[in-house]
Amino acid sequence: MAENPTERSLLGIRKVARVAFVSAFLVVLAGSIVRMTGSGMGCPDWPQCFGLTIPPTSEAQVRWQPDENYSSGRMILERDSLWSTPTDHLSGTSFEADRATGLWAHYTRHDYATFNPFHTWVEFINRLLGAFAGLPALILVALTLLLGIRHGQWRPLAPAMGALFALAFVAWLGKKVVDGNLIPGSITLHMMGALAILGLQLATLRVAGAKAPKLHRVSKVWLALAVIVTLAQLVFGTQVREAVDQLVHDGVQRSEWIANLPAWWTGHRTAFWMVLAVHVAALWPGLRSGQPARWEWAVVLLLSAQFATGLAFGWLGMPAAAQPIHLMLAVGLVLTDGWLLGAKPLR
């Protein structure tokens, strides 16, 4: 039986929504790797990198050079400081002479003055993925708008528009984070914005007709609580991460991070048991039946892996590789819970 025009449009929207979701998820993963490697300030400006469209690969590119054509906004490192030029110019015979004539000025938005090509390119790739994620998000808005105009179905438009606006907000916030040299608080807000993008794209997928498993009514009640508790735990975790960043800034070695964290960080570790408890309550009807569904196994695996990475933090001194895995598992758990909330209850 041939699909009607409305169903064909909805099918196209679901395909683009999946691409948009995967693209945004890759951005979150890249962002967690940026945090893991400490590459957040690899590019000291935004959207360019040291004033260049293609980031530098060698230190010579960020050092003053004689007889060099510099464009407005170009940035260099000299005298242990970051400098920017306000105008296009050809450099002279010495940096001091050019600086004296106003061709170079101290960059005042922050005092970060380090060049590490690895960090620079990790951050640049993160930005590229963010730009790529904008394309399917924009196409998704266009398709949902056409769906409303042609077929009178407007429900998918709102979450698609919300995801696009959230993406623009996160991009703007990314600039503010760089300008402020990773100021505390904005990093957590950046993470929550990314989570909003993913959630809204899943909502678009759902209202466009994507299927979800049926759940016991009591499971849906507990899953609603699980979303709240797990989201709070995720925010708590970002606060712990910011405390770790402060230790890194203060020169504390990785092996000493756990011992030097504020006492309140143990609340994050203890709160996992609450996360586990509400999920066990949600899973219990299916587990008791002896025939747990695939989604129940998925939740069990996410919780188990989350617990394992948490143990790795405590026992292995917060290994770098475990950090993005721990974050992505938390994001995956919140999104899984949220997706299941829209499922139809079993009779």
C-alpha cells in the first residue's frame, strides 16, 4: 500500500531528525573530549582561531614575523601575552616598533596566552562539528514548516524551532565561554543547552510519528522522577568538573585531585544510589515479569556502565578516558528516560 503525501513528509522529517540528533550528540561528545584534554582555550577567540580561518599548526604562525602581511583581528603571542592587530598591515623590522605605532594591542578579553597545536585543533574540530550540526537542524525546521503549510500538521515545528534556537544559543554561549576564559557556571549552562538541543530533536522525532515501546503505567511515573533526579545528578557532576578545572588551574596533579576536591563533591557520588533506586522502581514491573524489554536492558547497561566509570574515578584517580564516557552515559540515560516518557502505557 502506497504511503500518502503526509506520511511521506513525516518519514522525511524523521530521517532528518535522526541525522540532526546524531550530529548534535557528536558535538556533545567532542565537547566532552575538549574538557578531558583541557583544550577549551585552544582557540583564544571565536569564531576564528588566532584570527585565522584555518587554525595555526606551528608556533611560528602565532609569533611576530618581519615583512608579514597581517589582517585585522590576527593574534600573536609575544612577551608572554596575547596581542591583536586592529588593522591590516605589513609588519616592519621589529615587534616593538610596530607596537609603538599602534599596530598591536594587548588582547583584553582574557589573559590566556598559550599555544598548543593539539589543543587548538581539538577545539577547532569541536567547532566544525557544531557548525555541521546546524545544517540538519535548519533543514528540519524547513521540513516541519512545509509540513504545516501543506498538510496542516504543525506539532513538529515547535520542537524543531526550539532545537534550532537552542543551537544558536549554545553557539553564542560558546563565544562567551571563550571570551571569559572558561568562566565558572557558563560551562554548566553550555552543557544544559546541548542537552536541550538533543531533547528537542527527540521530541521532534516523537511527534513526527517515531515509534516507542509500551510501558507499564507505574514505570512511567517512576521514569518521570528518574528524569528529574538524573538531570540534577548531571548538573551536580558538571559542578564537580568545574571544581576539578580549578585544581588544574592551581597546578594540582591528577593523582591529587580526589584528595583536594571540596567535601561537597562526595554528594555527587552518594546521589548515584538515588538515581539507581528510581530506575530500579521503573524497571521492576518488567523485571518481575521475567521478560524485560529491550529498553529495560538498555537502561540496565547504562546504569552499570555509569557505576563502573564512577568507580574508576575513585579507584584510578579520575582517568582522562573515563571522563567523556561518564558524561555521555549520563546524557544517554537522561535522554533515554525522556524518550520513554512519551511511550504508550500498557493496558
